Amino acid sequence: MQPVQPLPFPPLAARAAGLSESEVRALFSVASRPDVVSLAGGMPDVRILPAEHVAEIVARVVRRELGRALQYCGGAGLPETREAAAELMAMEGIHADPGNVLITAGGQQALDTVAKVFLDPGDRVVVEGPSYVGAISAFSAYEPRFLAVGMDDDGMIVEDLAELFAGGVRPKFVYTVPSFSNPAGVTMSYTRRLRLISLCREHGVPIVEDNPYGMLRFEGEPLPTLHSLDPENVVYIGSASKVFAPGFRVGWTTARPGLFERLLVAKEAEDLCSSAFGQLTVAAYVRSEHFAPNLAGYLALYRERRDAMLAALEAHFPEGATWTRPRGGFYVWAGLPDGLDAKALLPEAVERRVAYVPGTAFYPDGRGRDRMRLSFCYPTVGEIHEGVRRLGELLCEQTGEAASEAASA
Ligand SMILES: Cc1ncc(COP(=O)(O)O)c(C=O)c1O
């Protein structure tokens, strides 16, 4: 028998060379060790959903709709799911025609499909700095040139975008998570929303609004979604993942007629249709008596954990550290004292049994070394205190500051 020669690696598309394993994925294996407090993941705490509610909905789908649940369906999604998505959007002031709603495998597929329809290699795309890592990964496959516009406590600094436009830059679209952003936890102010809308309209640049956290507001008044301010120029992406569960992989997008059809054709080529079983389950759940109280349960839980994280940061983080104070969503964005590098410190943090996502994951251009994303959505209050304590101890050692009383207790 001939010795088997190792096959040379086949040549890949240039775009595949640019695809590197996301920092978040690399972390998952470490962060899921039971002794590590993970402040890294962005998972909703589905453990609080009453099993009997989910069982009842799933059983209803199986008993009444099995034939449809197990079958292919139209590429745009099932009518009741498109309607349920439109009803959820209506709660955020969006009047979407269900006929213009495309059901996708989570908001993530919508991001990929939008990028596929808009971007040619070398096109410019504006994201926020920092921006959702999954959007950066999805867009990267289409080989655009990224421009990251900075953020502060009021969200994207829209005047910086205005300067880019004034300098002649015309991106294919501007991507934003205006409410309770991932990773910064901040929300774009009303004034900036209006300015962004008028600026992009004036320059003919579409906006892609990604809003999975909008309904997870702990306090303050809701702000209008960008789509409700300019339905024609805003492609809107929503998701059932954070208000119900990511396990069914149901998200959606709505866009002006003409663009909608292009998105539909692109999405059909990806997967023919999203899981009918998942769609029927999500539609039945969203329209059931369980949705509102369970959403209220999520809100109470996340608010308590947000408070715990802010209190723990106050108690344990060293002088010179900063952090955002989110009014909803899942994340706190922390800035480290001068000279500290979140990426370099991560192995030592994991050694001390706490994980976070270094800020570099959220920029397309290597910035963010002095930042970290801390998630409060999944760890319990006790775990949050302990995780932040461990992290604070490490940071205090680095800055030469004595760790707080509680830290050394
Ligand atoms: C801002 C943002 N967009 C989109 C997604 C994708 O979520 P899904 O595909 O589960 O809807 C996430 C997930 O964390 C997110 O944070």
C-alpha cells in the first residue's frame, strides 16, 4: 500500500484569509470552566424561563401544527411569525407591514445578508467604535474597508460622522446599535438620532439599525427607533433572542420595498427558509400570555445584576478605571487605568478564575486594548461580586493600589 501523503492545503478565497476566529469564540471554551466566573458571554439567562411555559408552547405547535412545523416554508418566513415580529416592532414604534418583514436565523443572519446585498470588496462601511463583534465578523467576509466612528455616553458621536461625510467619504451604509449597545451599553441620545437621520438622508447613505436590546430597558423613557424616524432610509434588524430565547434562532429585518426583495433572494440562497418549527414556536410564545410576564422577569433580573455590577465596580476597581452605566441591555464597558492592557491581562485573569472580553474584539482596527466588556446578563449577583472582586484585585496589583477591604477579606 502506498504511504498516504498529507494533502497540501487547498487554496482558499482571499476573503477566507481575512476570517479569523473571533476573540469571543476563543474565550468560550475557557470561560465555560465551572470554576471561572464568566463576565464574557452575552447569553440571555434563559434559566429563568418557566419550563412549563415553553413545554406548553412547544406541545401546542407539535399537536396543532406538526405538518407545517416539520416542513420547508416560504423564504420570507411564516405569516404568523412575520406578523408577530411586526407586533414586537410596533411596541417600539415601528409600523412595519408584515409583508415587508423577512424572518432570519437570528439578527446575525440578517447582518450577513444585509452585508451581502450592499458590500463589494473595498467598499467603505461605517461602524461604531466599539461595535458588535458579530457584525464586524459578518461584514468582514465581504471585504469592506471599515471606518469606526467613536462613541461616548450618548452613543455614536454623529458629528465625527458628519466630518467624514464633509471630507467626501461615502460609505455603503452606517451600522449602529443605538439602544443599550453591545459592547458599550450606551444609548444614542434623541438629538443625535435626529442628526444621524438627517445627515444620512442628506448624503444618501442608508442606516442599518440593529436593535436586539431595545425592549430590555430598566429605566428612563424609550427613545424612538431610527426606523420609526425614517422608515425609507433605515434597514431595521430585530431578534427574539434577548426577549425570549436564542435557541430557536429567530430574528428579522424590515427594509423599504425594492431592497426587501433583494434581501429575500439573498437569504433564500443561504438557507431556503428559517426553521419553521422555531418560527411557529416563537410566534406562539410572543402572542401567548407568557410573553409579557416573562419579559418583566428578565428585566427585573438584569436590572438587579446591572446594579450589582455597578456596585462591585465601585467597590473593587482601582483609581483611574472608568465604566459606563447602562440603562438597559447586557453590558458594561470599562476603561482601564493608564498603561493597562486588557488583552495582555486576560490569561492572568483566567488564571484567577474570571473572564471578560478584551476591548480589541470590538474594533476593526486594533484599538480597544485599554477596554473590556463586562456582561451582567448571565452570572448571578453573587458571581458578579466575586468576578469583579477577582478582576479588581488583579487590576489593583497592576496599578500598585491596595485592593479594597472587601477584596482582601
Ligand atoms: C448587537 C447584536 N446584534 C445581533 C446579535 C445576534 O443575535 P441573534 O442572532 O441571536 O439575534 C447580537 C447577539 O448578541 C447582538 O448583540
